[in-house]
Amino acid sequence: MKFLFDLFPVILFFGVFKWGEGHADAAQGLVSQYLSGVMSGGAVTATLAPILLATAVAIVASLAQIGYLLARRKKVDGMLWVSLAIIVVFGGATIYFRDDTFIKWKPTILYWCFAVALLVSQLFFKKNLIRTMMEKQVSLPEPVWGKLNLAWSAFFVAMGLLNLYVAFNYTLDVWVNFKMFGTMGLMFAFIIAQSLFLSKYMKDAE
């Protein structure tokens, strides 16, 4: 359930973009009606309207996501705040300048923020964030926690680079599909590989 909640803005972004592609005139009308006041000026084309509309919905969804947690007096993870800041800045720039380059950079910046947080916490504060998240579920030797933290850091760096490659070498439609399904598939594959790696140590512990 938490997984779907965390993906809420991404799912809406994908859904609205796909709807906008199939209803370009309607999307163009909505963008002109509701977003014209926050854009730098000029007419919005039917081709550009879907990504602008999807970006605006993702920003609102991210705000609603955190607002819901605060209203229920639940803890908001630090990375949710980071994600909100990035979508507001890069998504806002996409809408204002009517340029999808900014929103294409958003996943990469987020992934690299994750990587930096993991590395800085381990190297400078001697705190392993992966261990903090997982130690209640599994017990591992200290060196293995360090390797796991570095592996996740490398994974996020690679994901950021891959996002840029797809975003700027393929069509916008391909990038949106990759953002929704490709990244999720790669994440699952990495988690499965991690589980296979950890199974050896879990058996040793038993």
C-alpha cells in the first residue's frame, strides 16, 4: 500500500499524459485555461499540452500527498520533502518556460539526491541509511551493510544516467513509458538481485 502511495504522483503523471495524448485539443484547452497565468507567454501547442498538464497534476499530487500525511499527523519521510521540492522547481520551470527539458531532468536529480544522501551519511556521519531502513527485517555483518549501501548508491547513479539517455535520445512518449514501467522494472530486478545476494548471509545467520 505504501508503495502505491509513494508512486501516486508518478501514476497520475503517466495517466494524465496518456489521456492528453489521446485528447490533445482538450488538453490544450485545459492548459490554456488553468496554466496560462503561470507561463512565460505565447500559445501552447497541442503537442506540448499533454506534458504540461501532466506536470501540473504531478505537482498538485505531490502537494496533496504530503498534505494528507501532515493532516493525519504522520511522519513525512525526508526524501518525500526532497521529491516535492524537485518536482515543484523542475516541474514549475517546465510549465513556466513551456519546455519539457526540465521535467526530464527531474528523475535524474532525484536519483542523484538519493545517491548523495546514502554516500554522505556513510562517509561523513558514519550512518548507514540502508541499514537503518532494513535492520529490523534482516541481520547482516557490518561489512555487508557497507557494501549494500554502496550498491544502492551506484544503482541510483546509474538510474540517473539511464534516465538522461532515454529522455534525450528517444521520443517524449518513450521516455514517459520508461519513467513509469522501465524504472519500476529495473528497481524490482535490483531488489531481487539484492535478495539473492543477501540470502547467503541470512542462511549463515540461521
